[in-house]
Amino acid sequence: MRLSVSPDTFPPRGHEAKRLSIVDAAAGVFCREGFAGANIDLIAAEAGVSRQTIYNHHGDKEKLFVAVVRDLTERCNAGIFATIATFPDQPKDLEADLIGFAVRLNQNCICNRDGKFLRKLIQTEGERYPELFAEWREQGPGRTWPAIAARFARLAYGGYLAIEDPDVAARQFLGLVNAELQTTFMLGGTPREDEVLQSATNGVRTFLRAFGKRRSVASVEKQSALASA
Amino acid sequence: MRLSVSPDTFPPRGHEAKRLSIVDAAAGVFCREGFAGANIDLIAAEAGVSRQTIYNHHGDKEKLFVAVVRDLTERCNAGIFATIATFPDQPKDLEADLIGFAVRLNQNCICNRDGKFLRKLIQTEGERYPELFAEWREQGPGRTWPAIAARFARLAYGGYLAIEDPDVAARQFLGLVNAELQTTFMLGGTPREDEVLQSATNGVRTFLRAFGKRRSVASVEKQSALASA
DNA sequence: GACGATTTAGACAAGAGTGTCTAATTTTGT
DNA sequence: ACAAAATTAGACACTCTTGTCTAAATCGTC
């Protein structure tokens, strides 16, 4: 695909690497400084390229911003779906497995660099780019929530949970396991690993108090196994 | 206090009214445009004063920003404590009363103008003003969470709830009743009244499934009353 | 009506940032 | 090693913004 036959495809290479480092640096600067406060020269310096190269690649500041959001959305979605794939469909220990899932979701999708950046850009500039973030909403929450809800539905169907509305349950699950991290998220901080675990543990316990089947044989076994361990 | 005796107090008046309208307008513009993008001329226009007046009152853009955050924090805190005062200490219908409280909390503290603005400024500029927002954290969450937790502890002590850790329960309560509003909050939107009620209702029901005492006589009565209604 | 203080409109200097252009340099494929 | 393409540094015009200054107008009080 890099042969001279290609009519309008990409320039040689190294090109793509630069594009990446530009978008990466831009993400950081846009997040720190906001769109208006972001300085192209600073982005260039952090990306290790010249200002002109940025203009060659992306045209102008606004197009660069759009590219950043698209990139982040795509990477975050990939991360979320990869994590959803680890959802415990046939849990051995429901509590432990759900806690594990919650922790993975946090560490791989919400607290990591991409997640933090995307969240901040949405909060900061969401109102300024309605179409762009409408797109995000479709591609992101619009696809991930149903996927998560489907997993909870499956768990309910398998007799592990007593939930009526899987969509509500999915949202409440996330609300619970992140309940103790909200203030940290607000200020743009990253919770420590033990804080994530703590919040997930408390959240899942409450979730199971509400929706867990009353101590099936399996869960009682686990319970005593844990107690004796 | 307006007599000529006062040595260094405030100028006559109307003064204070101007200060208010400046801070109000500034809050709106800072939220829409971010600190860097906010334009003093625009703030002046929206406040209906001249640019010079802003400088007379607040010195410079940064001091104005600090004044805005302080004002919002103060007003929001007042609103939150006023709402906490309506917490159902001796509930007649625990579910309905908690739903009512959740809805009030949302409408009076989170979804109203001040709440939205403060939240956005924290998210947007929190990292740039560590001391300012550390102050907010102390004055705001640092004081309101214990107050809310104390109310839940009281409910537990009164036999209405079975909770171990009132602090955790308080945070989970808010996480649950706002679980379905997160995406809207992210994009800076205001959920409709029925969405708030829906989320609160679902959240409180789950909360009570987890922490409610098993169907006291009173709650069974309510339950059937509702069913027949 | 007169006085003092505040507010106003507008001009202003100084600085910063965007986006363009050019010529020199480096990289890449053959 | 050569040629084409991409990258770079720097200068540049242009715009926008902040914060100051001044003289005129307005307000509130006596």
C-alpha cells in the first residue's frame, strides 16, 4: 500500500509517528490549559516537532482538537470493550469477580491517561462542540452501556442476580463502585490503587446486598471459605 | 456604618450591587469559555458595567476568578446545608421521604445555576489553583459529607436502616440517586425534572434493598397503599 | 443645587498567539 | 548517492487581550 501506484494515500512514513506524538502532546496541553489557553508552540515543543509540522498535519487548532477527541474516544472505546470482555459471565465467586471487574474498569478505562483526558475534554469543551460530543455520546456511552447491561442481564438470567432492569442496574453498579472516588475525579486527580479497591469493594458489597440472590449454596461455600482463609 | 466616621469601609452603595452583577456575569463567562478564553470586555458587557469598573472592584482577572469561586462555594454550601436540614429524621414513608430528599438535593444544589457553575469551574480549573480548590474541598465536601453521614447514622440508630459505615452509605446514596444523570452532568447539561425523579426513585429503591430493615409494618402498609393507588 | 466619589467610554501601550511564508536542512525510498 | 518529500527555524502580519490612563458623565448625599 506504500507503492507508487497508490494515488492519494499517505506520505512515506515516520509521518504517522509524528502525527501520533502531536496528537498525544496536544491532548495533554488541551487538558491542562483548556482549548483557549492551549498554545500551539507549547504543543509543538512537547511533541518534539516544529510548529509548521502541526499545521501541515492538522490544518489549524480546531481541527487538531477534533482529531484529539476522536483519537481518545476510539482508544477509550477499545479499552472499555476489552475490559467488558473480562466480565465474569460464570462467576466462581461473584463478589470477588465483580470487584475485580470494577477495578479493571477503573484502572484500564477511567483512571488511565486516555480516560482522564477524554473525560476532562468532554467536561471542559463539550458545550462548545455539540456535534463532536454528540458523536462521542453515540460511539461511547451509546455502545458501552448496552454492552455492560447485557452482561448483567446474562448474570441475572443465569440465576446469579435478581435485577429487574439491567440498564438501571449497570448504571447503578458504576455509580456504586465509583461512589468514593467522585471528589478525586472532580479535581482531576488519580485515586490510589487502594482507594479504587476500597471503593469497588464497598460498592460491590452494597450492590450484592441489593441484587444478590439470597446466599445460594455456592455463595455460602465461598463465604465460609473466605472466612476460614 | 455608612457614616463619614467609618475610616476605611466601603464606598456609598449601589457599589455592592455592581460587585454582585460582575461576579455573576463572570461566573457565566468563565464557565462557558474557561479562564483563558474568558474576555473581560464580554464580562463587562454581560454585567452591564464598564471594563474599568471591573478593575476597580477586583484588581485583575485572576482575583476576579478567585472571587467568583469563593462566592459560588459560599452560596452552594448554604444551599446544601439548607437542604440537609430537610433530611427526613423521622420518616413516615422512608422510601418517599428519601426520594424527596434526593430530588431536593439535586434541584437545589447540583442542577441549579450555582451548582452547575461551581462544578464546572472545579473540573476545568481545579488543577491550576491548588490552594483555592483545597479551600473549597475543606469548606465544601469536608463539611457537607459528615453532615449527611450524620443524618444517615441517625436513621440507622433510629432503626430505620441497617448500615455499618454511615460515611460510605452517604456517598453510595448520592452515587445511586445520581447514577442515571452522569452522562448529562458530564456534558454540562441539566437533566429534566422527570429524569431527576426517575434516577432518585431507582436509586433510593436500590439503596433500601441494600440497607432497609426488612419491611417494617409501616413500610408494608405504604407498599400496599402505593400498589392500590 | 452642589459636592465628592464612582462610573463610563475610549484611547493606549505592551504582550502574546495564530497562521503563513520562505529558505535551508533532514529524512526516506530507490 | 540521488531525488523527492517532509521537516525545521525563523521572520512576519495580523488579531486579540490585558491592564492603565484620562476626561467627561453620572450617582448619591447633604
